[in-house]
Amino acid sequence: MKADLKKEIATYTARRGEFSVVTVPALQFLMVDGHGDPNTSTAYQDALSSLYPVAYTLKFLSKGELGRDYTVMPLEGLWWSTDMAAFTTHRDKSRWSWTMMIMVPEWITGEHLGAAVETVRRKEGAPALDAVRLETFDEGLCVQTLHVGSYDDEAPVLEEMHHRFIPSHGLRMTGKHHEIYLSDARRTAADRLRTILRQPVARTDA
């Protein structure tokens, strides 16, 4: 039986045009850090060219050696800048820092990652392979919504989330902007891309 964690974990679902306050459980991810415009940065392309082969190698290792099959999860990204306006009003992508990541099941261990990395290394073509790490990420309380459309059209949604919904609900922003890419940008028209936009928060009275 193949596990589809995207369907099993409630916070991988969001509604378009609706902001929801959710509590995200601690989850385990493959991660690679970097900086720069994702459209032009070599580091960004290297990160994706390394994350995906490791993620799929782990899936087949889990199925073959552990007898536990699962669907590879969607790409996700944590994004930040010293000036958060770089995400909203200015959209200056050259100033963005990021962590690209893919969630893996809790039964995947560091030993499994090491074996997968060595398998991928023998095949070559994964330039950021040594930067891939396995880390638990405990995001906790968050606000999220589903954005349908181009990534460049996210700014008004983020403005609404950051400056209206969050403060009006007694919340404040605490962590890095988080995006979950439910659509494959290589195969989906820009106006049909489905992306969960998530912002970690804390209660102002806490």
C-alpha cells in the first residue's frame, strides 16, 4: 500500500480566497539552502537538480529495502530577505534567500539519506549533493491560503495576509515565508499553478 502523505496531513490542503489558521506538525525534510533569484541563480537550479534525485532514490530504497512505499512529496520553499517588502511590494528576487525542501516520512533516517546520496553520486549530475541535509522542521502555528496563478501574482495575496488578516486576528509574523508547490511548473500554465502560501505566526497576547 503506497502512502500519500499529502492527503494524510491536513495542512497540505488549503482553500483559494480563504486564510486559515492551522497548526503544522513537526515534519522531516530534505533541505538545501541558497540565495538569489530562482529564475537566474545557478545555485537554485543546482539545489533542485540534487533534491529530486535524492528524494526519488529514497522512495525506491524505502520500497525495496523497508517494504514501505510512498508518493514523493511536492517541492517546498522557505523564503526570506532582510526587507520583507522584497516579497510583497518590490518583488526584488535578487535579494531573496531560500531553503528548498521535500518532505520525507519519519521512518527515513540519516543512514538512509547517506545511502541515497552515494547512489546518486555514482550516477553524477547532482551538483549540490553534499549540501542536501535531513532535518526536522517544527513550524507550529501558521496562516495559509491557496494561490492559483503565476508566482509573480502572489504579492497582493501576501499583502492581504501580512497586513490585514494576521494583525486583525491577534497574530504576529514569526518565521520565514513558506510556499508549497502543488503544481509542476514545467507542465502547468502559469495561470493554473496551485501554491500554498504559508506564514508562521504567534499570538500577540502570548
